[in-house]
Amino acid sequence: MHLLIHRIKKTCHFTLPVIALFAFGNIASPATTILQQIEQEVNRLVESAKPSVVSISSKVNYSYTVASDHSAIPFFDKKEVTRTFSFRNVSTGIIFNKEGYIVTKSNVVQDAEQIEVNTHDNQRYLAAFIGFNLETGLAVIKIDATDLIPVPLGNSDTIKEGDWITLIGNSMGVLPSVSLGLINGIRKEDDLIQLSAFINPGNSGSPVFNTKGEVIGIVAARLNSENMSTGALFSTQPA
């Protein structure tokens, strides 16, 4: 699965170590030791980051009009009937600051009748829609909560092809859901970053972390096998 991302500018404190190989006799092979250290660092990154990742559920009402005939001669008796149905969008967001501002994808929360945020410790809040950015497709919502932990922001200008990334989000109702991947490349035509990572419904708006535990992008879409964009990753750009 290929993903894309825009750029982030800024700076959690976990780094994948530079690993030196020592002779440990029969205790463990160098390869096993390296894998264990990488696993420990990924676990630490996830534990540190998950309080800043939230699940978002929005209720959207959709209305449409259809023609209805009430006469044997429809031409003389046509009426329009309005029908309405509701559905829910589920996605992911990141806590931007302690004041309760959350960044997510605009298509999930824009025009929603109700927005609900669920934090990692299963606390639920109603959120207010603040606004969105048309160019990036990102939106801001706000909850009234205390003791929030903002996500650490990195700088996507420093990344390069082959860098490891960790994606944390709401996957099919499971939060946190973790996926590992690599940066495939940077698309110069639209300034998006393409990733290889596994995503599921609900991952829209999920943060993408570098190995320092900093967010470098937000999942907005994916590419299908025909290389047509059905989504992309957009990074936040703090001032």
C-alpha cells in the first residue's frame, strides 16, 4: 500500500540507537539483539505517542430531492420529496496543543452535525469545528479537556528516501493501531511524501512519526494499484 504526505516544519525524545555489535558468546546473536532493541524502541515510541492520538467520529446528515408522481397523468401532478439519511465517519486526529485543538482530515468533520472525540484512555468529548485549509485538506476541531498531551512536531524537510516511519491511528475501531513502513519518495509536483505502510478504514488523519517520535505527516489518502490517488498524507506546518 502506498501513501503520500505533505511537509512538516518543527521538533519525544526517543531515537533508534546506533547499534554496535559485540561478542556475547552464546547469550544472543547480533541479529537477535538488534531486533530486540528496535522492538523496544518502537514500543517506547508508541507508549509515548498514543496519549496524543485520538479517535474521531462524526455524524453527517445528507438530504436529497426526488420527484414523486401523484396522478394518473404525471405531467400534471409532479411533486418533489426531500429525503434525509445519516451516516457516521470514523477517523483519527492528533492533539495539537493543551488548549484542546485537534488536527484531522477535513472531509471527516466538515459539515458534520456532531463530532465526538475519544482519547486513548476512553474519555469522550463533543468537539466544535473550528475551520479547515482547502490546500492541504486538514481541519481543526476543539474539545474542552484538561491534562492533554500535545503531539511533538518534527520537520519533514529533514527526511529522505528509506527513512523508517511509524503510523499510529484508529484502524477499524482499534486505537491505537500501529503500522511500520518506509518513506518511498517525495513527489515534487505536489510536495507530498509517499510512504509504504498498511492502513485500514479509520486511519485517515493518523499521524506519521519519525524515529525520534516526532510527527512528520498526517494520513489523508492512499494510492491504488493504478497509481490513482485515493488518499494522501499531509504534514502539519506549525509556525
